[in-house]
Amino acid sequence: MIQQTRPSSSISESERREIIEEYLKGGKTKVEIWRHYTGKDEEHGQITRWMRRLGYLEKTLPLRPLS
């Protein structure tokens, strides 16, 4: 049976929060969770981007060279 894939753009904000909460609970990797919700094997940092956008993580500041 071929598993259908789902584009990440079709995932609602409430589903994104559900995905993030599942990741934060622990026990599964981002890839396992991503595969469950989208059918895709590669996540490409999307969950982290959603975490920043939805306030779960603060945006990081660029590093400046030490002088």
C-alpha cells in the first residue's frame, strides 16, 4: 500500500501546534512525527520553524565574531 503524502502548507495552525506538542512530549524524533502527519521522510527543519513562528522558541540572534 502506498502512503499518501501531504504538503506541509495544508497543515492548519492547530495541527502544527499538535505536532509541536507531540515532539515536546518526547519519545519520538521529528522525522517520526513528520512521517506520521505528512507521509514524508524528510522534515527539513519545518517543525523548528513552526516552533519559532508560534512562540515555542525564541529567534536566535546571529553570532558576531569575537574581536
